Amino acid sequence: MLPKEGDVRIPSGCAIAAVISKSGERMSGEDIIKAMVPMHERSNGLGGGFAGYGIYPEYKDHYALHMFFDSRDTRKSCEALLKEGFEIYKAERIPTRKMPAITDEPMIWRYFVSPLGSVLGDLQLDENEFVVRTVMKINTTLKGAYVFSSGKNMGTFKAVGYPEDIGAYYMLDEYAGYSWTAHGRYPTNTPGWWGGAHPFTLLDRSVVHNGEISSYDANRRFIEMFGYSCTLQTDTEVITYIMDYLLRIQGLTLGEAASVVAAPFWSTIENKADPYEKEKHRYLRMTFPSLLVTGPFSIILGFDGGLMALNDRLKLRSMVVGEKNDRVYIASEEAAIRMIEPDAENIWAPAGGEPVIVRVKEGAEI
């Protein structure tokens, strides 16, 4: 019997999920792994991953650099480069457990570091900008080395495989964080490899994405004018850099950044009753036209202290939100939310182009 269409191709592609505790309560990574189980068929084993926030409280003041290396020599070269600009407080292999489904592993290390004050003074840079420049330098010039996570008190864990296997491989049940995001990949136009799996991160921001970016070349050409380099062979990478540019460099709010990436139609802007809102959205569309992301997408942006979920303005990819007590759940399917919290309430689907922003309550210890 010939295979059915749904057996060989998943039209909706990819799976995303997230959970956050608004009180800052730390949760085991085991739950976010469970959320990916009912969405198994949305990915095809060519990539998956997780990001956890609040997972390194003992090193929360240091940047946690997660890195892939292809050899010991590459690692030594990278460590020499890091020592030129950082104090390294701890360097170690990221613990993993052998899984038959996870193969061709690179060397996976993490470094807890802080930029040297003397270097920052000489270059007249703040520490975030120096870390970004270092990440770009390693990923573009040091062959066989990739920084795939670079934030404080957070970390990304990704590989080639199904997300449930990847979560077990990285032993995420032994981590605890106040917020988690997850991704199961079904690549269409780009290769499946360790560096190209989601989430994509820069500093504390991480992005998981279901969809396809038809504006990728225009977005990439614009963002690379400002020192970013897209090296990971996956279109989603550019969304991460766009968010860093809009939020950190331009100082936009999350809502304003969402209005750039998933800009309202001009007709929608002109019909706004509030003159201030009308003028603001006009300004954003005219100032950042090259950062409008076109094509079907649903994304979850993780950041220090919160999450933002966003659909394309036509809502061409599924995404649902649910709540229970102080926790908010986001996923491609309601089944994923029910897997973590069977009694989830207020299940709803965000409107296209309308961000859902959830923050840890002010004063919570994270």
C-alpha cells in the first residue's frame, strides 16, 4: 500500500512549545520534554532543542557559552581566543547520556565567563556588545567551533534528532528553570545539522520558529550591515538577530518589535482610531521595512524574565495559549499543553500579528 500524504509530509511542519512560571518558580525540564511527545509527527528527526531560563543560579552573573567543537585542537584554539577577552570561571563538558538515536555528536562544552574590564575599557564597549562580537567572531572565523548559547543564567540544548530524545540526551530532567521553550524540526529548505537546530540564541534571547521566511535574503542583507553574520544555515537565525537589533540596539519595546516583524497592513494602520498609535505604526513601518518578516510563521521568543509568542499577521501557522494558576503555556497544539497540565484553562489562539507577552512578576527571585 502506498503511504498516505500525512505519513510522508507534514504540511504544518515543526513543533514549538513553552512554559513560564510568573512567580519565578523553577520547574524541571522534564515537563517541557513531555510537551513534545504528542507533537512527534510534526518533526522528522533532523533537529530539535530546548532553552531553559534560571538554570544556572550559581553562575547567574556570568555569561554561559555553550559550544560545539569538531576536535580537541579547535577547542584549544577557541579557549585561547576566549582568554584574550574574558575571565573563565568554569569550563566543562556539558553532561549527556548516551542515546542510540543521537549520533555524530560533536564535542559539547560550556564556559562561564565575564568580559575583562580592561578590554571593555580599551574597546569602549559594554559587555553585551563585546559578547555579541565575540560570538560572531568565533562563528565566522574559527572553523569547527560554534557558540550556540551565550546568555546569563540560561542555556540552549540542541542536536539532530527528535526533541524527546534530545531532552533525555542532555539530561534536562536534572535542570530546573522558571521558563522553558522547545522545538521539533521539520526542515524544508535547509540542512539538518547540530548548529542548525532550534532554538537560536544571542545573549539572553532565544527563538523557536515554525514556518518559512520568504523574506530571508532581504532580512539578512539588512541585519548584516550592523555586524551580525548568518552562519548557521537556517533562516530562523535571522529572526534572533533582528530581535537583538530592535530590542537592544534600537531600544524598542517588545510590542514595537513585534509590530516591525509582523507589521500591520497599511490599511489597518490608517484605520486606527488613536492618533498616537497610528503615527507610531507608520513610523515603525517606514523606518524598518527591511525587517518585516514575510511567509508563514509562529515564533516564541524567550528572554530574561519572560516570553513573547507571535504569529504572522495572516496566522498561517497554528499556536495556542493556556493558563493554570501562575503558569502560562504556549504550543503548536493544545495536546502539548494538556500533556503538561491536563487541567489547563483559558485555552485560546492568539490573533495574527498580535504578540502575547508574559513576564515574571516584578520582585520575583529568578
